Amino acid sequence: MDANQFRAHAHDLVDLIANYLENIESLPISADVQPGDVRRHLPEHPPQSPEPFADVVRDIHNIIIPGLTHWQHPNFFAYFPGNTTYSGILADLLTAGLGVQGMSWVTSPAC
């Protein structure tokens, strides 16, 4: 993946996340799946070569999201609150992109 593909796919994922959070109330809180259901929808082995990013996004929509418990759902009151915010998502993106190793001061003074 080059920088331009990264930019395009990142925009696709940001749109997916924003749409997910804007429409989460329309989803069931808990997944209607049994153990092994999600795995059965995935290939037995990872692909030998890259697949189109659109296929990955399709799998997120059709396999992953339906198999989740939606912690951000406004009617989900179990365990502890899911506190995903748009600013928190951006912070996660920044920390992942910078790849900072904060093991000690010398590994990254700004960390």
C-alpha cells in the first residue's frame, strides 16, 4: 500500500466509523450469533495475495459488525460504559501512525 492508497482507504474507514456511530441506534445491542458463526464466514486461510480493500470493507459490514456487541449503543448498560469519542478515535489514529515506543525517556522523550 502506498501513501495515496493509505489516504483513500483511511477516508473509507473514517466514513465507515462515522456512519456506524451515527446509526448505531438502528443496530441490535447484542449479536445474534453462536460460537463459531463469525469464523465460518471467513476463509480457512489468509489470502496469498492482497485482496481489494472494498472486499475488506464488505467483510466488515457483513461479518464483523453483525458479530459485535455494540458497546456504544445508547441502550447498552452492562459492565462499564463504552466511551468512544471522535476525538479519542483521532488520538488512537495519531498514536498508531507515529508508532511511538514509550518504554523509557530515552526511547521517546516527547512520549
